[in-house]
Amino acid sequence: SQKIEQNSEALNIQEGKTATLTCNYTNYSPAYLQWYRQDPGRGPVFLLLIRENEKEKRKERLKVTFDTTLKQSLFHITASQPADSATYLCALDMSQGDDKIIFGKGTRLHILP
Amino acid sequence: NAGVTQTPKFQVLKTGQSMTLQCAQDMNHNSMYWYRQDPGMGLRLIYYSASEGTTDKGEVPNGYNVSRLNKREFSLRLESAAPSQTSVYFCASSERGSNYGYTFGSGTRLTVV
């Protein structure tokens, strides 16, 4: 079965630097990959979706890459701010012809002022 | 505001009691989901509904039942609550093929004593 690994449970980054989070998967290449943000006590919020035929997607200070050869996605936040501190979740479609996705356990990002 | 509404936000049950978690979405999405989130385990799919009148088991369905009452509403029932069902429960919805991922509710924090 598909497994998702996010590089670390927690990551500390100095304000103003670029934060890079990693998502690796083990088996089949998904048709698409998603990234979510989750704040304490709240539900995840969708950020970006990247499809298998796309190498890169951007939204404001966010950038996602998708490398099907490495079976990896990288999520970048440029010019990071303390308000970017949250848990970030990677999710992959299960390639079963429906909308079901599986989530990684997330990386807690702390932006230090 | 458009979105996914879950009730209740908090609940304490005694072992063996039953309850229903309610979920409604106003985005006209076909797909709806119930997840549970536990520390160190990430989000795990309990049940899924691809459309009104259909439901499928997810990764952890034991001890739960669901009803897709109509396109808007998807409820989760615990018939005989157990301490292992202490968790945070999230409902979500999506539209197949969309570039906008899942929309999550704010969650129900359930404690079974």
C-alpha cells in the first residue's frame, strides 16, 4: 500500500528565510498531490494541488514541486513569517478512480522571530 | 460563509453510549468524508461517500456507521462508544477533478470515558 513520509516532525526556521518541507511516497505515482495547513484546534486548510504532469506550482510565497522520478514533493515558503507557523500536511490521491486521498502525518513548522 | 459545518464541537460520552456527529456542506460537492485525527497517527479515513446514496469504508471503519442523508449532509454514528474512539473527528467535502482540494470542518473533539 502507499506510504507517505514527511521529512520531520518539527522544523525551526528563522524569520525571513525559506522553509522547505519534504514529502516522500513509496509506491505508485499519484495523479496529484496536495498540501494543507493546519493550525492548533482547527481543521486542515487546502493550499495547493499539483498534478503529475506539472513540475512546479506557485501561489504567492508558496511553491510546490513534484518529482515523480524521486517520488518526492517539496513545499517551499519564501520570506517566512511567524504567522506561517503551523503544521503542514501532504496528501496523495489513492489512484482508485475516486477522490480519496491519504495524508502524511505532517511537519510542525516554527518560524522564529 | 460557504463551507463545512460540524456539530457538536465537543462531546464527552460514557463507554457504551451512542451518539451521532452531524456534518453539512453548502458547496454542492458530491464527495464527503469522515476522518479521525490522533496524535502521532495523522488523519485516517473512516468512511467516504462519493455521492448521495453511496458510502464506502475507509481505513478505520470498525465501530462506526454513516448515513448520506442527502447531497448536503453526511452523519457519523457511534453505536457503542469505546475509549479507543477518543479522538478529533473531521468531516470534509470535495468535488471530483477540482483543483481546490478538500474543504474541512472545524472538527468535533470527542472524549469517551
